[in-house]
Amino acid sequence: MLEQSFGLTFFLKNSSKESKERIIYLRVTVDGVPRETSTKRKWDATRWNQKLERASGTKEDAKATNLFLDSLAAKVNQYR
């Protein structure tokens, strides 16, 4: 049986304009081959925790963004 390595990462990617808001991207890596796609959501770079790969804070917008990212991760893991 073949084993597959699998990774899932959320990160902010710089936009063309100099702004604090950046687009949240999802990177899926299978057997060392990465693929990126946009979540079509923007987030303030100063309120992003790269170590946790989530929006930081306790405000409602941070909670909603993290819930959205968790649901995306669950969908990706469902087809794994």
C-alpha cells in the first residue's frame, strides 16, 4: 500500500498594493507537491498568527474567520 504525505497550511500573501490587509491562501501539499488557492478572504497582517495559522484576537470577526478556515480544513480532510 502506498503512503502519502499530506500537509495543509493557511498563510497570508502580499497583494500588489501596500496595504495591511492581505489575502488568506490555502496550501495543500501531497507527496511534496504544493498547490495553492485563495480563500477569497482578506485579513489584517498585524492580526494574523502565523504560528497558529489563524486570525488572532477574540473579536467576532476573528472568530468568524477562524470558523471559516476550520470548515475549509474539514472539507479538504474529508476528501483526503
